[in-house]
Amino acid sequence: MSQPNNPFRRYYLPFRGMFDPCPPLGPKVFVTPPNLFIGFQPPDFPQFPPLEALRKGTLWEPFFDYYESPYRK
């Protein structure tokens, strides 16, 4: 699985014990929210217009991260 350009997407391999009878699982993917990487909200943070903010689920542009399934081919 190649590393995409999304800096918020993380990958890990699930642990598989030595005597685990199940077949090994492939890499798992999860997305971290962008607000984890901003320590404080700076003044004059860019904002979406109200209707667009309702559609995107956040008022502030840097907190918006479009989710696209990594498993879809």
C-alpha cells in the first residue's frame, strides 16, 4: 500500500501472535483530525461562509479534511 499525500492518514499492521490460527491481516488505515496538530487557534483564522460551513461540518478551513476511503479501488 503506497503512502498517499494526505498527512493526516496513518497506517499500522495489526499484531499477529506466533500461534494465531487466523490468516494475517493487511495494513489498517485511520485518519487523524487536523485539529490535533494545531496547538492554539491563531487570530484571523480563515473561515468558511455559513452555508458552506454547514455542508463541510466545520467553520474553520484548516480543520476541514475530506475523507476518502483508502480501501476503495
